[in-house]
Amino acid sequence: MTDPDVAELTLTIAHYEALIAASPADERIPEWWYELAAAYHERADHSGDLSDWDRAVTLHRQWRDTFPACEERDVGSATLAEALWQRFLTAFHRHGMPEPEGIVQARTTAAAIGDLVPEVEPGAMATIIGMLHGLALVRVASLTGEPADLDDGIAVLAPALEGADPGMPYHEDGRVELCQAYVERALRNGEPGDLDLAIRAGTPAAGSDDPYAQHALASAYQLRWDAGNDPADLDSAIAHWQRALAVVAEPSGFAECGRLLAERAEVRSDLADADEAIALLEEAAGAGEPRWWYLGMALQLRWQLAGQRADLDRAAECLDRDLAESPATEWLVFAHWERLAVTGARVEAEIANDPTRPPPTSATLLTRRGRSGRAALATTTTGSGSRRQWRRTQSWPGRRTRSGSTPRG
């Protein structure tokens, strides 16, 4: 909306405010309330002025309450629900608020929209209100982190979407948020069925240009690949990450997509995937999101595929940086195992260049490593599958704030 549009809305508001003030008993008052509410609603959507949203909410309610139970009242309830939701989003995203206040406001908004649900007859307006109620409850869950809140949001949003036409307002938003909600629940409870539900919920939004939709689906497919090793899930996860990153160059997304490309390169022995994985992981590191382990392992893989000694030396540097950051204790043995494997490959490369050189002893290898390689060799019985699991430690980047002045719900 341009400034002239805002100026025109301001004139419209002044016109109807004057009419109402001059003729408070006029039988056309409800009609003027409707026009005035729409003007405040539209201006608030552009300007982010909370007082405009407050006025729109009041007027939507006044207009709705002039009707008994009927189609017009249901339309008024749906419009009121939308104004309540958009007011919360504006306050939260544009104006910002501390987390405790955000939780209170989200709960208040969800309750206010929920109060409208039993007043509306089944149909399109009831479905829209149900979606908005579910969106508000899912937002509560994202702020509190409480499993019960997440279950409540899913329990409302999922059935609302089942009855929604794809062309309805908030249908795509609802699909994406439900997908994300199932992903978050899967991260908490480890239930593979939630990942299936996440993908089912998000698939109708798969063609969206919204990077948040692509991010949600990428995360769902990524987790299902990690759990089930289906190459089709790996391909889908990479494709959705690539679509998301084409719109928003997000560093942690580079890291996640790079990690997946490296895994596909390993599965397929694909040098092109290895090249792309390394490029993305280097870009992530340059943007302040280093994943030294993933980068080191991708470089080691490219060494295996292409035989460039420089990759092996860089792999050692990256794995050293990762170990210097103290990986989780339960994975420390795997980390040292892989680093020791790189040391062995470097020594073998040196021997290949000098056939007269005697092979090193295990003590020599451990000394060259300079870390706790001896403990790794003494304790590990891991094979390639376990080492692959180490590379899959989850690095969930969290919720994305969508681009634009007012993120969609």
C-alpha cells in the first residue's frame, strides 16, 4: 500500500467518524460501523498502529452484535477473529515485547478467538475461526515450550484444516504451522508418526514461495531421513532447503543443506554433491554459523572421491577446530575416531609419494594426532553407521521470523 492509499483511508475514517458523531441515532449507524471498521483494519495492516487495531476490533464487534444468529453475524465473528489475530502479530513482531508479556498476550488472543467458535454455525466462517484459533494456540506453544500447549494447538488446528478449502484465507499459513508443530513434537518425543503427519500437513503448501513453508517441509523430511534412511526423504529435504535458501540466504540453512548434500554424496559417491556441500558449509562458516565437523567430513569424502591432497589437509584442520570446541561427551569417541582416520589417510598419502618410507606404527599415528586418539582406539567398536549417526547431530535452527513487516500467522 502506498502513502496516497493511507491518506485516502485516513480521509475515509474522518468522514465516517464525523457522520457517526453528527447523527448518533441514524439507522445507518451499523453500516457506517462496518465501513469504518474496514478502514481502520486496512490502515492498521499497513501502518502497524496498535490503536488502529484496537479501534477496528471494537467496531467489528459492535457491527457483529447488531445481528442475531445469522450469516452476517458469522461473517462479523470471522472478521473480528482476524483482527484479534493480526493485532497480536503486529504487537509481537513489529513492536516487540518481552517473552512473559508475549505469552500472556498470545493466551489472551487465543482465548478471545476461542470464545467466538461456539457462536458460529458450521461452515466457511467457522472453519476460518477454527484455523485462527489453532494458529493462536500453536503460537502459545512456541512461546511456552510446553508439550501440553503444543498438543492443544495441534488438536484444534488439525481438524480445522481438514475442513478448509485450499483457497481460504489462512489455509496455507495453517498448513505450514501445523507441519512445524508436528516437527517440534517429533523432536520432543521421537515419534516417527509425527513426521509423517508433518509431511502430510505441509505437502499442500509445497509449491509455496514462502521460505518458511519450504523450511518446515525441509525439516520434516530431514528428520525422517535421519530416522529411516529413505533416499527419497533425503532428496526431498535437500530440494526444500534449496528452495528456501534461494529466497532467504540463512546461514544455519546453508549448514543443514550442506550436511545433507554431503550425506547424499556419500550414499551416491557423487562428487558434484560433495562440491556443493563444501561450498554451502564454507558459506555458513563465513556467515558465522560454522559446522566444522560437517565441513571436515565433507572434505574427507571429496578426498576419497577425487584424491586432492589439499582436501585431506583441510579436513584435518576442520576436525581439529571441531574438537577444540568440545563436542558432546557421548560423541567424543566418534570424533576422535574420525580424526584419527584422517591422520591415517594423510600418512598413507605421504607413503604413496615415498614408497621407500616404512609404514608408521600405531604409536607414531597417535603421536602425530596429538590428542586422545589412544583412548579412541582403546574404547571404540564403532563402524561407519555409528560415525554417520554422529554427523547427524541435530542442529535445529528454530522458528524463522518471516520476511516482511508483519509476519503471517
